[in-house]
Amino acid sequence: MEYVIGVVVLVVGLLASIGLHELGHMIPAKRFGVRVSEYFVGFGPKVWSRRGKETEYGVKAIPLGGYVRLVGMVPPADAVRPVTGRGWASRLIEDVRAQASEEIHEGEDHRAFYRLTWWRKVIVMAGGPVVNLIIAIVIFTGVLSLYGTPTQTLTVSGVLECVPAAGSTECTDEDPVAPAAAAGLEEGDTFVSADGVALESWSDLTGYVSERPGEPLALVVERDGERVDLSLTPATRTAYVYDEAGDVVIGADGEPLTEEIGYMGVWSEVVNARQPLWAGAALTGDYLVQTVQVVADLPAQVYHAGRAALGLEERSLDSVIGVVGVGRISGEIASADVEGYTLGARLADMLMLLGGLNLALFVFNMIPLVPLDGGHIASALWQGIKNGWARVRGLAAPRPVDVARMMPVAYGVFAVLLIMGAVLIYADIVAPVTVA
């Protein structure tokens, strides 16, 4: 039951995000006088709708997106250069143009979208993605500042009995005694200083110790309100070298690189520490860079996901996932049977997942290809460049950018996105990425 609740919560949150995205388009469009004939969340058959003064609002059966219909996005034939040729592309362009012209009511040509100035077009088309970006910032800020993020403290939550072998966490009879146990460290002790150097964070301590294998250290800990002096000599332990992404670094010989580090054998107590208000925006910036990298690598990611679905390779844990995979992860978060994984922690993780999805929607929609919002933004910017160049040369205002000519490309892009989405859905079913 918890699994289903997790999926439902994610779907509702995603639909709300899509609805707000479309409001980001509709509100400025109406403010600029454009007639908006439809506002729908979802695709396919209508589930519910209500007609307002001039806009039909509603929900459709397939919750995989949404749209607003802005009247007059394609300029009529008399406003642009004629299309030459008789191929399928020319026919498609003319069919799209004719359909768009039919939507413009008698005497309302001034309310058509193509009539807007280029900067108003940018505001309307960027409104949706920007709303998703704002949602991500609000979610990340709320979770980090109100709930907090798991943070290691300088307090000891456990003392290991041994120095386990590299890559292992289990003790055997052959493993030496852990320095922390030998030095008399106890659960609940809080590190104060090392060799007279005040410690501010757990990373301060571990960084200091890891650089001094085999060197005696003078530690001060606080125990039951009193300060206790301890002497500890970090053991020398072989550890794998990791890169910034957290992956093991492989050497030229194909073997994992290792290094000798100092080791104590203690666990840190982890608490939820509330972060400052700016932390959400900072995290958004970090995630934004990562999301752009993922989107840029999307074709290769989908290729490997497809191979994994066919059993030709293992599905990577950092593989891109589709809507089914996102729903699965949300369900696993809600139903995970993990000691200490509280309801608050589950809600925080689901909200962070939703924030990440909104960030992905922002980046994806800003790709400068029609039918995505970024493609329409690019055409509006091109209109602005043409207008500026004509003004500098003292020429008459140029014709509007003919969006209809982009329709063959738009259909091609849509087909590619449909195929990629189908591949990811199939891969998420037969070779899922799991957090369990």
C-alpha cells in the first residue's frame, strides 16, 4: 500500500508541476492580449473540462504532459513569403498554416500570437520552464531550510572493533584492533581538537587523520560534559581512490587505483541540520549543471538503457530514467523498510525527487528545437535580431518568422522524443534502476 501511495504522490506532484508550467505560458499570453482557447493537463480523451469566457480548462486521461493552445502561433500566408515546392513537407506546412488561420476569429487578428513583439513572445514561451525552475528552487529551499539535510557531526555513534580489509566492512579474526577502540574512544564522545587544532566538522577530522597514517595524534574529546585527552595512532589502510563523481578511479593498467590513508575506526553521528535559505538556490545551481550534462548526453544514455533492456549490458545505477522509473523510485522511497527512515525523511526525499524532475523539465524544455519551448524562444530571438538589423539599415520591419516552416522539423523531433520515451519506459520495466 505504501508503494502505491508513493507513486500516487509523485504523479499528483508532477501533474501539479505541469499545470503550473502551462499557467506560466497562459498568464502572460492573456496579459499581452493573446486569445488562449484551451488549457489542459494531460493528453488523450477528456476526463473533465469547463469552459470559461474564452478558454476551455480541463484534464485529459494520459498524465504525460499538458498544453495551452495559443491562437495564431503560425502567421497566415499573406504575412510571410510563399512556400515553394509540392512535397510532403510543403503540404504539411500549408496544412498547419490553414488550421492555425481557422482558429483566429473574425476581427481578432490583432490578438494572434504571431502579432506579439519578439520580447513578449520570449516572455510567454519562457514562462513555463521558468515556473519549473522556481518550483525546484522553492522545493530545495523548503526541504533544506525547514527539514534539513543529513549531516555528519563530530559525535561518535559507534566504534569499530578492527581495521577491515580494503573494500570490506566486516571484521575477521585476522584483522588488527581499530585505533579508536585501542585509544578508548566511546560512543557519545565528541571530538574537540586534534594536535591542538580545533575541529569544526567531521570532514576536518577525517581529512586530518587520513593524511597521517602511523603518526601519533593527541586528541581531545568531550565526554559527559568533561574534556578527556586521548592518544591515537591511525592505522595505515589501503583505500580506493575516488573521483569527484564518487566513482573508483581506474589506472592505465585497468586496475583500481589505491592509496594509503590513516584510519581510526569510528562512525559519526548523523543528524538533520537545517541549512541557510540560500542553500536551496546553491543546490539548484549544482543540480542544474549536472542536469544539463545529462540532457546533453541523452542519446547515449538512451542507447545504453536500450541495450540493458535487451540484456546486452547491465543497467547503470546513474542511468537516465523515464516516467515509469521515477514512479518506481518514489514507490520504493515510500515503502522502504529501513530502520530510522522516518516519515519526514521519506517526504523530504520524495520532494527532492519532485524538485529534480522540475529542474529536468526546465532544462529539457529550453532545448532550442521545436516543438519544445526553447525552439519557439529561439525563433522569437531570431525575429528580434532581424528587426534590429533592419532598423540599423533603415529598412522596413521584416516579415514575422514563419514558424510553419519548422513543422517538418517539429514532427521529426516529436517522433524521436516519442521513441526515446518508449525505450526508457520499456527499460524501466524490464531492467529497472532501483534505490532499494
